[in-house]
Amino acid sequence: MNQALFDKYYPKSRFEGGTVPFFRLCRDNISSHSRILEIGAGPTNECTKTLSGIGDVTGIDIDPDVKNNRFLSQAVVYDGRNMPFKDATFDACVSNWVLEHVEHPVEHFREVARVLRPGGVYYLRTPNLYHYVSMGARLLPHSMHLLIANRLRRLPADAHDPYPTWFRSNSRNKLKKLCRMAGLDQPAITMLEPEPDYGRAHPILFYPFMAYERLVNGSRIFEGVRLTILLAAHKPAV
């Protein structure tokens, strides 16, 4: 029944959600044959597949499962802080639903700026701190998040458990500050509210979550409480 509700109210022909705009942002703005670093690449997934159609993709992750990502030309396990690459190695860095898991964001952005070539760009997608999903994740103990998050989204039983979250970078003002501190240009930030995936568990949840989506997408006044932050930040050209 729930899939019928999503098909009715969120047909792919009329509702893009958050994934399509993010992948389009990467495809339209990263030059062909670029050297791309995907941060938090994880195992085989649609983001890496998309990036591999643009250029050569190196993936790093704290989880050894990154070595099972078949779309990577190189997979590297790292400590989550120090990226094991020389300065100015990559044309673009990309992270997809990763920044909320970064415990040390100042170091993260400085490392991104270091490994980017002059004129390179960092594209990321991350949840907004001021959305009900993020607030719930912050308030719930991680053990409870493990118990309910995948169930609410109706993910398959073998889906990866959620990683611990910190939300230390997840607002527009914080991201602007982090970019400035790292020496990146003023970022371009877009706020989106996708379909209410956490309403997949039951119709009782679907309707209020849909009402929220309709409200915050109905006016720019409410963009500050939309779920998804898309960011593009360039390293100044020499």
C-alpha cells in the first residue's frame, strides 16, 4: 500500500527528490576525464557509478567495505581525518550523505582544500541540522537509531546499519564558515525537501510527512527547514 502512495503523490515524472539534482550537479559541472575523490565512497552504489561515468574515481572510507566498490579505480581505507594523498591531486571531491558522520569537520574541509587542485570543486549532499529527521537522529541514542532507521525507510534486511552521526557541519552558516576557514570560495548552497522516505513504514506516518514536504517546498520562507543541503565550493584558481 505504501508504494502505491509514493507512486501516486511522488511520480518520478513530476518529482525529482534529492538524488537526481545532486547527480545532475556533478555530471553537469565536473569535466570529463577528471580525477575525482569520493569521500565516504562505501561499497558499490549509484553515486560512485554516476561519478565513474565522468572520470577516474578514487574512493576513501573508514569502512573496509569500500574495497568492494566495483566502480572505483582505487579504494583506500583511512582514519577519517588525514587523507593519504599529495597536495593538489584531484579535480573534484564528492561526498554523498557523509558530512553528518564527520567528527572533525575543520580538519575535513582543510584536507579537502589541500588535495584539490587550484580551481577544483567540492560537491556534497548532507542533511540539514534543522530538519525533523536530523533532530530525531541527534536526540535518539545510536542504539535506537540502529533499531528503527532502516525499518522506517523500508530498506532491505541486509542494508548497512546507520553510522554514528555528529551533525557538526550541518547548517548553511556552519558550512560557509568551514569553507572560509579552509580557504575555499564562498559556497553555493541549495536546500531541497525530497519525498518523505521515513513515511514508508506505515500510511499513518506517510500523510503527516507528506504534509510537511508540501509545506516547506511551497515557499522559500521555509527552505531553512528542508532536509537536503547541496553544496558546491571551489578552491581558488592560482
